[in-house]
Amino acid sequence: MGCPTPISPQAHRLLQLTSSTTFDNSSLHRQQGELFLKLSAHRATEAEACFQTSLDIARQQNSNAWQLRTTTSLARLWHSQGQTARARQALADIYDSYTEGFGTPDLIAAKKLLEEICIA
């Protein structure tokens, strides 16, 4: 499906400026998804499309870091929608692929979300 039309030309330009390289395209789509969610809970479908696009790009680039960040965002969305099993499975799969770096902010955030999901 792909990430929908930008929220606004100004917001899209701002995201482009903060994600200026081709490698950052995954980040651009993830950030756009986060913006959709901040604007309105009714934009969840658009946010999910952005997250999926981000994840596709991260996988093509074999970037585990971007996959982790995007999957964390996607899992948070799914969890908020009551799709707890789907959120847990997706996040656990990427989290479990790591063998080091557990003190980094991204892995700490992923672990915290996994714990929240497992408690729910």
C-alpha cells in the first residue's frame, strides 16, 4: 500500500531535512507515521502504512537498527489497538535477533514495550 501523501508539505519538508540521505528513507517513513499518530488517533491506518513502508526499506537495506525502531513503533500501535499477540510476536522476533547492545536506547525501549505487552 505504501505511505500515504504527506501530512502537509511543510511537515514533509521538515522530515526530509532531518532525514537527508537515501539511507534515512526508512527513518523518514517511520517519523511520518509517528506524526500521523500524534495528529489524530484516527490516522492509525495511515501511520501503519508508513511503518510498513519503513520496515520494507529497512529490510531491503539489511538494517537491523531501523527494523528495530520501526517494529517498536508498529508494535506500540498494534498494542494500542488490542492486537497484543501480533505486537508481541513482531517485536520479540526482532529483539531476539540481537546478541549485544542491550544497553542502547532502542533495545531498552523495545524491551520495555515487550514487558508492557506481556503484562497486558
